[in-house]
Amino acid sequence: MTPSADFSLKVVLVQTEYATNIGASARALANMGGHQLILIQPRTPINSKARQGAAGAQSALQRAVIYKDWESFLEKEGQGFRIGMTRRAGRNRKVMALSEALEQDIPQYLEESKSNPAAIFLCFGTEADGLSLEDLSHLHLGCHLPIFGEFGSLNLAQAVLLALFMVRQKYPPTEKVQQTLSETPPAFQEVYCPDNLIRQWIEGIGFDIEARSSSAYLTLKKLFTVFRPTEHERIVVDEILKQTLRKLT
């Protein structure tokens, strides 16, 4: 008898560096009937490369939720079973095969969660270093994925797809997820960034915006493109920059 899959299946990407991996992970989520893509402190905006990587799964990418740190994530998404994909074991930190967790820890969690909405979070770290020790401290379980060849490193989006497949093989979705297949992706809300205003402000206070050693411009720009301030926050920052420019001139 196939076990029930009456739970939300979500993918969490922590400090992802490449937009193409975000898009491809959204595509994997849509392929496997996952419910939500979550980004914690991404190092890249959701841009054209992410949309290209998502291909026809634009809706899964559009529904992605971004949190600025683990604390913000836990405040909103604290209920659920968080599994980190890692081989970083420790003295007091057990790492098991995901296949084992699907036979032991995950069924136990689902059994204990019968009276509450259940959620399983599959968490993945950066492309270069994976999940850090701090990241792992927020998770319930560390798991590793099967590798049968001599090369032991998976691309991030490949790892997402493989982990989702293994969970869905054990727990197929109760309803088939409708896929959006279109040559023309749905309209995507552009990220607001007052680029010209930032440039004027940086130059006005004496920075050389063309200098390779200067990261002030890129740092300020990232505040808009990655962390996505609210409408009120954008207005406040705009006014601060404009007021400073008026004082300088």
C-alpha cells in the first residue's frame, strides 16, 4: 500500500549563488509536485537567468518566497520537519542516507503530525560549500543522497531533483499537479532598483563608481535586488538618497 502524502513538500535554498540554479530548482519542484520554493539570503536576484532555468515552470519560480535570514524563516515556517542535504557529520550530529530517513524518521514525524498540518523542508546549501554548521543547527536531520559513480559532487539543481524524486517515490502526491507549459512565460514582476539614483549618490559622496576595488555601488544595489524592500522601505531609502544629494549640491 502506498503511504499517504498528505503534507506540504518544500525546497529551501540557502545563500544560493547562481540564478540558473534557482530557476532549475523551481523547475524540479514543479516536475515532482512540490509546493513551495523558499530562498534564504540568496546571493543573486531572481533574474532572466533564473527565468531561463525555470523554463515552463515560471509559476513555481514566481511563487518563491525570500527570507533575509534563518530567524525570519523560522518565524514564518517554523512548523515542519527540516532535512538538510549534507555529508557534514559531527560528534553529536548524525547524517544518514535519505533512503533510510524515508523509512524511519520521516514516517515517524508524519505519524506524530496527524493532528496538525505537516510540512517537510528539503534544505540545500551553497554551490561551493553546502550547508554550514550554523545552517545545520536549525535542522532536524542531516541526510546524504546516493552517488554511484566516482565523482561525488552533484549540481545544486540536480540534488534538488534527486531528493524530490526520492520523497515522491515513497510519497506520491495525492493529486496530480497541473503544469504550466507555454512558449511565452507568464509576466514576471521586475525587481525595483533606483540604479541612477544610487550611482549619483555614490559619486556625490566621493566614491569612484568605476573602480574595481569599490563595492559600495554593488552593495547598495544588492539591497534592492536581493532583499527586496517593501514599498514603504523603498520610499524611505529614495528620500534619504535624494535628500543627501540635495545637501551635497
